[in-house]
Amino acid sequence: MSIISRNERSRRAQTQDAKRYIQMTIRRMRQDMNLTQAQLGKSLVTPVDQATISNWESGKTELSASQLLDVMMLFGKPNFLMLLDQCDVQSNTFEDKRSA
């Protein structure tokens, strides 16, 4: 197996973990602020409907980088790259939940 293939596999796993972490974080922060999905959607710079927020939280669709930045700024966490650093620390949590 080439180094490139191993790196690709690792990147793919890290990307999937980051996506799940972002989904869970959006849901948790929205709930912590006592916002419905519809309220969050209407609060964005470019508003989206409730179904879009639901799809983001469930992983059916992905946010664009600008949408993610907008959501994180709304939650007072504009540096979403730091959020992803936390994902690395907590990646074992994802594996535990998947195997449960």
C-alpha cells in the first residue's frame, strides 16, 4: 500500500469524524441557546428553512464554509478551525458511539 493511499484513508476518516462533530456541535449549541431549527435558520445572514438545519444536523447535507462560519459566529465561536481541533481530541467518542 502506498503512502498516498494511507494518507487518503486517514484523511477520509478524519473528515468523517469532523463532519459528525460539526453536526453534533450545531445541534448542541442550538439547543443550549434554546433555539428551534426554524429560529436558527431565520437568524443566519442568508436565511435557510428549518428543513435545511435539520439536514445539516442529521448529516443529509453539508454546510458551505460561509454557512459554517455564519453559524459559528452566531454562536460566538467564529474560529471554527479551533472547533475541529477539539474533534481530534474527542475522536474516540465517535468510535465509541458507532460501536455501541
